Amino acid sequence: MLLQLLDYLGVAVFAVTGGIVASRKQLDFIAFLFFATLTGIGGGTLRDLLLGVPVFWVVNEAYLVVCLVVSVFLWFFAHGIERFNKPLRWADAVGVSAYSVMGAAKALNVGDTLLVAVLMGVSTATFGGVLRDTLAQEPSSIVKSEIYVSAAFAGAGSYVLLAQFGVVPWVAAILAGSVAMILRGGAILHGWSLPGYGHRRRP
């Protein structure tokens, strides 16, 4: 049940980020709907296609309804949400945390290996945002120095590790999602980053 809720949460908050971008671009409602839906279902769609399972929103159109509701809400209230500090980045952080866990959990549920599960968590958590930023012609968080993909990796990896130790799935989901959220939140608030590649001169 919790994993299902995480899946809805991931779609909803990523749809929010798509809608916020559309509002900043002052696009029409159809564009709002397009950005919200594409961002909301993008990561999960990639996950299901790679896993070779039925695409989640084709099986259950409630996910599309979620995107529609988010679009309508943001059409009227995006300007109010923008008053909060960094709403796009925080919504994206929640989506990364939820989807990193959900992607890994779904891969394990269909019997894939641990490494594949971690990769599915990372790709599910980041692909929707990449699509959003690419279409909006905005710099993507995935290529910035602050922690982003690493947070998704930590969330997915934590879930897989906890699952292997027999931790109850809903407990593992909460703990792993919290790990991803703490790392991404620290990046937003304090600019946390991992050391980047630096060209080393030959002696």
C-alpha cells in the first residue's frame, strides 16, 4: 500500500514541477497539462519499458487523472506556490526521493537483480526531470555539481540493501526515501556536492 502511495506521490510532485515550469513560461493550459503529465509519468514510463512490464499509466489511468488535477490546480494557484522558497527544487526533491524507492522496489518485485533495481530507481527518479528541463530549454539539475543523481542512487541503494536484510517493505521505503530527501535537501539548502573530476597534470 505504501509503495502504491509513493508511486502516486512521485507522479504528483513531478507533475507539480512540470506545471511550475509551464507557469514560468506563461504557457496555455494545454501546455500546462503536457508539461505536468510528461514530467509526472516520464520516469515511471522509462522504468516499465526497460523492465518489460505493462506501463503503469496504461494499466491504471488514475495516474493521468492525478496529472490532470495537478494541472488544473496549478493553473489557478501556481503564482501562490511561487511565493514559497524554491518550490520547484523542493517538489523535485520529494519526487526524486519517492521515485528512487518506487523504481527500485518495482524492479525487485519483478525479480530483477540488485544492480538493475538500483539503476531502475535512479532512472525513474531523474528521467522525468530531464525531460522537463530539456523541453523547457532550462539547465538540468542532473548536470549541476550539487547532489542530485547521487541522492537518487542513495535512496535506491538504501532500499535494495534494507530489502536484502529482510526489513519490512514500508519501513525500508520510509528509511530509504528519507536518505534521499536528506541528501537532496542538504544540496538545496547548503549546496552539498561530491568532489568533481579535475584534470590531473602529469608530473
